[in-house]
Amino acid sequence: MWVSSVLRFRHASWLNQIETWLSILTRKLLRRGSFTSIQDVQDKVLAFIAYYNRTMAKPFTWTYQGTALVA
């Protein structure tokens, strides 16, 4: 019951932002990466997060105006 009541949301803007960030992680690190172990992946992901936060992080701009989409 708890999960079903928590996961009911009206809009998924927060989920879209997470998906966008994971796409950045994939394009910038994971796709081109060469990893020797799971620990190596973890270390490089954490290093990328620190680098991203220092150099590239800025708020995502949400452009949805709240109007109905016309089909």
C-alpha cells in the first residue's frame, strides 16, 4: 500500500530531470569508458559527479506551460 500511494504523481517532471541527467552521465562517461572492475566504475562515476557539480551543473529549465497538448 505504501508504495502505491507514494508513487502516484500527477506529473513526472522530476523523473524527466533524472532521465536527462542519466543521459548526460551515459554520453559523457559510460559509453566511452573503459572499466576494469565494478569498483572502478563506482570510482569514476563518483569522480564524474564531483566534476559535473563543479563545472557543468546548472538548473534544468522546465518549459512546459501547463497547457493541454493538442493532437
